[in-house]
Amino acid sequence: MKFATFEQGSKLFPGVVAGEYLVRLDSFEPIKEIIGGADLSLLSFIELADGALLSSLKGAVDSLSGSDLIGMEERREAVRLNEARLRAPITRPPAVFCLGFNFRSHAPELKRPVPEVPVVFMKPSRSVVGPGDEIVLPKASARVDYEVELCVVIGKGGRYIPRSEAYSRIFGYTVLNDITARDIQQRDFSLARPWLRSKGFDTFAPIGPFIVTGDEIGDPMSLSLSLSVNGEVRQSSRTSEMIFDVPSVVEYISSFTTLEPGALIAMGTPEKIGQLHDGDVVEATVERIGTLRNRAVLER
């Protein structure tokens, strides 16, 4: 299934894609019974979703007819997908983990050694924005780069998750553009400082447009990913070029911290990172998930 968060009026609602529509999750009876009238976000849905609920929801979605969807649209329980105002699927994730140098082509590009264990850093949750939101190029940096990445969304979290169980703990996958203040990062590299400042500015973690469940993704280590700026392709690779695969990364991170439902793990970027300028439209695409589109603007 394919999930998103969309704006309707002044509120945000989690939805699931059904044909050409995005249907509010709180319109389905199995979910209504669980939430009992309480507000629902995609994060809170991920927290309560188990195999039985997801199976029930999939059956309900698959059974919707065209007339059902038109009726739901009239009741404001659904919107046409091409008219939906999509937001970040998870607006404030519990954690945003990212991998550095996880593509064989990327480490040499930055003159860094190929890592022997995953290089993990974090972004603040406030750096997360969604489709159509602006990427603000901060005054503090003279060079801000794009980085297309496959992003894991944790479902049933935990600690010490063995790689053999990793896929069963994943809710789905989305796209993350790991925006980076490259000049600040290079200075911090030279001083052996952490990466937080160069990676953690507000708007530096666009995600979306959808979270797609694993059954529709198939093998996450066999996906194409690309990035274009103003229509020109700048990055193009496949997840098979990663050094550390999804299960090994889930196992590694959970060995030192608990992975909570809704936590994000961005799996690293391929070569040919590059600079964004004021007014640039950047489109990050991962196969079977979709295209995340944002505009870069100078900080005012």
C-alpha cells in the first residue's frame, strides 16, 4: 500500500492511495474502532498498525469501487490524488538516522575511505519538510548540496534486531533528500567535529511524497534512484551499489539504540552530489515510491 499525509482545510490527515484517490485512513471502520474518534496521524497509525490491521485495510482498499470513491470524495473522506496538497508523510519523526559514504562511488568523491562499518549520523526532526516545501539555503553556508536517498521507515521497532528480522520491523520506504551545507561539513571534517550543523538546518530533510509498504517495493536493494535539478539529471544509480544493505543497517543501529515506530533511516547517496542555487527545482526519485519535488530559496 501507498500512504501519504495531506492537507484538508486547516488540518492534516493520513491517507492511503486507492486508484486515483487518496482516502482518509479514519474513514475505514477497522481504524475507526481503534481510534474511537481521536485524531490520527500517519505516525500514530504506524504505531498501532500490526499485520492483521494492515491486511484488513488492504482488503477494504481493494474492494472500493469507483462509485464508492466518488461518494467518499463528496463526504470529504477522499481527495483526488492529482489535487491533494501532500505534506511530509511523518511531520515529526521520533528520529532521523542517516548513513554517510554508503555508496561505493560516493566516499572517493569526498576523498573519504570506504567505511568498514556503517557511518551513522542524525538530523533534527525539525529539519523534516514535505513535497512542495521550500529548501532554505542558509546565510551561514556558501554551498548547499542535494543528495537523493532511499529512506527506511521503521514499523515495529525494538533493540538488538537481528538482520534476519529486519524486514519484518519495517513499515515501508520513502524518499529523503539529504540536504547538506557542504562547506560547513568540510570545515568540520578537518576539525574532526560532528556533522550535525552541516546536516541539521531547518528544511534540510525533505521526505515524501509517499511511504510505500515493503510488499509493493519488493527487494529494496534493487531499486533505481535519481535526482534532477531544473529538469537536468544530476544523480543516477541503483541501491544495489550500497555498501551496507538495509537489514545490516537496521541491525547495526538497533545495537546501540532503540528504534521506535516511525523512525527514519536514510540509506546514503550515490556519486555526483552538487550545489543548489536560489530558485532551483530539485526532484528526487526512487523507483516504486515516487518523485519528491522542492524548490531551493535563499534565506531572507
